[in-house]
Amino acid sequence: MEYRKLGNSDVALSVITHGAFAIGGNMWGGNEKKDSIDSIHASLDHGVTSIDTAPFYGFGLSEEMIGEAIKGKDRSKIQLLTKFGLVWDGSNNGKGEFFFDADDNGKKIPVYKFASKKNVMKEVEESLKRLGTDYIDILQLHWPDHTTPIDETMETVELLIRQGKIRAAGVSNYSVDQMEEAGKTLELASNQVSYSMLNRAIENDLVPYSLENNSGIIVYSPMERGLLTGKYFKEDKLKENDHRNGYFSQFELTKVKNFLDRIEPIALEKGASLSQLVLRWTTLQPAITVVLAGARNAQQAIENAQALSFNLFPEELDFINSELKEI
């Protein structure tokens, strides 16, 4: 495993970080608790020391399971990343910015973006309790909240740093303009954004900004929620309540399948899976610091960790990039 410092912070993360959205269950067709906890243990056993979660994932369940999984382990060797700013329990009293209606076993739950000082402080205390820890390594604003001034949110996060409850601050889904505005109040360690072989928009603005300002980029959805594993072109079927049934429809699936068929020989030559090849390619892109990889069981977690066990030569990267132009 490789480890990289996040921006100008003193927090070093494993390049492959355990993404814990799916183990929360909601929007992913449910979860099995034992498998989820086993996936965290397997990650830690194979050098993945960093775990990324959020209160929204499973409406607190993801954080709770992480807390259970790391209980009794050396906390100083584990980096916990969580978020704030999505409210689903009505505690915002209608304030904030309506985001969407989440599905919870057929029940619609309105979710709001809300990053006021009072809410940030409340959410952090709840996360600390669920995670079973007294500090968070990286605290991230989950989505921009246009109803709360950025400086109010960042001043609150800065207070939490002074209090020792968080080590460093990040954001998620921020534009470059929003990062510059936040930077007037607080130096951000990172921005967590969507990025994959099929979604490279950040290369136009965020990547150059991050390189110039030594700001970290944490990537989510590098495998496009499983599409780039190739398994959904074979036998795998999604459960009816799995959000990916609609998500995958945005892509030209025939072109994606043909692309995966063309690059798979590289994976086979390395003794790797398509998933590992996709993850490794992502870790080698400019300005990308950390790549989140979801795992719902131990086998998936081990496979993700082993994506760092091989390298890609310049000519292999050139071939993959040239093939990407055909999608």
C-alpha cells in the first residue's frame, strides 16, 4: 500500500481508502452487517488504513458499523473521514436547501443541505458517538449549502480543529470558486469529488487548481458504482431498489463494454481484475491523492487493496487513454 499526505495537512491516508457508502445499505439494496464489518477488518489487515463515511450513509448505520469494527484497535493507525451537512431527521426545521427525497425501505425521507454553525456542531458530536472516537481525522462538508454563508461553515470547522475534535478540514462536491471562497477563512486539505474513466470533468479546472495550491483530491465513484468492474455485462442482476438501475442509464453501455473488452488484456497480463486495473489507473492520474473504493464484503476489500500491487507503464497508460477517447 502507498500512503499520501492530504494537501498541506499532516494527515496521511492510504491511497486506496475504504469507501463506506454501500455498507450503509440505503440506496444500495440493503446490506449484511457481518459482511460489512468483515470488509472493514479485511481492509485494515491489507494496509487500507483510511475509511471514508458520512452520517447520511444508512442514516447513521455506516458510522455505527465502522465504530463497532474498529473497537479495540489502535486508533492512531486508522484514519477516519466523515462528513456533515445533509440532514434527514427534521432537526433543521425546514431550514437549508432541499436536496432530494431518499428512499428508506419504500418510505420517502426529505434530505436537506444544511451547514449552519449549530448544525455542524450537532452533527460532529453525533458522528463522534457513532464512530466511538474522540476525534475525526478529516471532516468534510458533504455538499455545498447555498443558504449558509461559506465563512460561517468554515469558521465553525476551524473552531472544531482548535477544540481537537478534528485534525483537518475538507469539502466534497465543491467548485473551484467555492474552494477559493472557503480558503479565505480556512485552509482546506481536500475536495472529495466524482471522477472516473467515464467522468473526467475535473481535469479542466479542479486538477490544475489543486496542483497549483497543493490541495488534495479524494475521488469517489472511480468504478462508476460497479459498472467498470464489467460484471454487470455478464450475469449480475441488481435488486429492484438499487439506485444503479437508473444511474447506469446515463452511459452508452455498448461503448463501455467494448472499452472494457479492449483493456482487459492488460489486467490479465498483470494477473489483475478489471476493477484493480481501473483503480490503479485512477491512482496514477495527476493531482489525485486518494481513491475511494467501496467494499461490501472481505473479498471485495482485499481485491481493492491489492490494486496497488502492480504498476502501469507509460505505454499502457497511453493505450488506455487513447481507448477512452472512443467512448
